Amino acid sequence: MTPIYLDYQATTPLAPEALAAMQPWLGDLESNTGWANPHSAHSAGRKAAAAVEVARDQIAALMPSGGRLVFTSGATEALNLAIRGVLPAQAPRRKIVTIATEHAAVLDTCKWLESQGYDLHVLPVDSHGLVDLEQAALAIDHDTALVAAMLVNNEIGVIQPVAALAALAHAAGALFLCDAVQGYGRVPLPDAADMIAISAHKIHGPKGIGALWVRDGVALEPLIHGGGQEQGRRSGTLSPALCAGFGVAARLAESRAQQDADHVAMLRDVALPLFEGWTVNGSLDRRYAGNLNLQRDGLDVSRLLSDVRGVAFSAGSACASGSGRPSHVLTALGLPTPKVRSAIRLGFGRYTTVDEIERAAHLISTATSSQSGSQTG
């Protein structure tokens, strides 16, 4: 049988409409079209450039007004560009405030800047994975240059109060960066953000392309120097095919927003009763419905992944797989290491069916019961 894919936080299936939009720009040698450099001045280059700008507008349609979209190779580059690129203009402020459950692309970049002399303050979260706004208000002071927070957590799906954090940042004269990789096209973006990082492959677009939305007036130093493409903020030749796929994926996310939201909420309501006896990690009330991070005492997740080969799911964040370290997100919730290591993540979305949820739950539950039986035997 076809494997059941339940790892939507790691990546999403490429939408057929996005693939169709990409194909004309992958090139056709016989007709000598489709593969021109969008930064070339000839007619073929101008056509490719026009396709890039159509995509830019489609993606920006979901963003706040008053900003400009910069294409990048992905969200990791977008977040690095935002954090490292904006700080020089914020001098003499030297403080960065972020949250303990952020993605490694934020935390590791901030830690590197700390080694370069910046002051890093990492806010804790409660047992539900939510930041305390009173603690945030104390940390975000007039020495703060940047506040960085994730909209929807990639491991536990928790939605942080980013609008309130942006307000605290602005009250202190700091800038606010929102990592909206898991939230873009799914939950409302903070209108007050100064920068928003996103990725195509999380919304049924292609891998290898992301973007940073930058509010007008925000100064940004480039990380990548060269030809000066992307408004001088990011050099490098753009792929019209990747841009076109990203653009159509964004257009679909906008047009299908309510439909997709209703679908994942229904799937969550189907899934929860099927995992009786499991604990849900993170808030259920302030959460994106397409994520379930589940924990069961004594579970050997490595064995479970091996036993349930017909289901693609995760033992944690795919971005940290293979590191051998327990999830920093679950650890930040206060879970001891044995509980952290006995958690799985199920991610579902637009193309997931009820039948797949039910079959996956049966396979996982059967394998889990087999483990319990062998342990007691």
C-alpha cells in the first residue's frame, strides 16, 4: 500500500498546480524558451523576470502592506539575513530577545552573535509552550535591537502571541522578526512585524526557495554579495521555476485558507480519540490544528519508527534529526529526557484523508501495544 505521509511540518507535498506553474520555466531546448536568466535584458530574460514578479506579488498578497519581498534559498537564509542583516543599523543597541522554543536557524544565529559580543536573552516558556508576556516585557528594554519569535512552533504547533511581542518590541524602540514558516498561509500574520521569514516547501511549494518580507524603511545589510539582485539585499540568480511554484502555492493557500483550516481541524478531531492514553505536548487551545505532538511513557520511538514503516512521521523536528540530542522544544516545556525521547510528531494537511489518519493510528497503536507486551513479558 502507498505509505501514509504524516510529516507535514517537515515538508508538504508539492501541489499539482505549483508543479504545473514551474514546468514552463524549467526550459525547452527545442523551442529555445523557458530557461533564460531573469536578470538578462533581452526579451527572454524580461519574460522570465516578469514571471518572478508575478510570483512576488502572489506571495506578498498574504503579507502586511508597506513592505517588500526578498527571495532567498529558504527560510534558514531568510532568518539569517534578518537577524544578522538588521543589527548593524540598530547600533548602539546590542541586545537580542528570543524564545527558548525557536527553530535552530534563529537560536544558533543568535548564539553566534552572542559570541560576537551581542547580549542574548532567551525567554522561557510554560508547560504549554507559551511565552510569559510579563517576563517578555521585563526583558525587552531600550537596549534591545531585535525581538525574534516564531508564529507557529514546528515541533508542537503552539501559536505564540506575536502581535503582543511586536507591540512590546516597538514600545522599546526595537524591531520585530516573525518566523512564519509554519504559519504563513495558515494563521494570521502579525501586521506590526518588521520582518517575516517564510518557506515555499511548507505550503505545498518547491524546496530550495524562501523569502524575507521587509517593512519599508527597515535597513538591511546583505549577507551574500555579488550582482546586487533582489534590491541589493541578496545577490544571486533567481530561478523563475522555483519562484513560479512558490507564487502559485501562495495563491492556493490564500484561496483555500478556510477550506484547509476546516480540513485539518476535522482531521485533528478524528485523530485525538484514536490516541487515548497518549499525552499531547503543548497547548491544545493555542495551536495550529495540523500538528499533534504525542508522548507515551516508556515508548521506544526508534523502534516504533522501524516497526511502522507504512507511516511517515517524526520522532521530533526533522531539522534536528540525527543529532542525538533530545528536543530542545520539549525540554523547554519542562519534560524530563525520558518523556522527551518517548514523543512523536504527527503532521497532516490538505491532502491527508480520514482513512489515512485512522489507518496510521491503528498501525502506531498496534506497534505501541506490541512494545508494551514485550516489556511486560
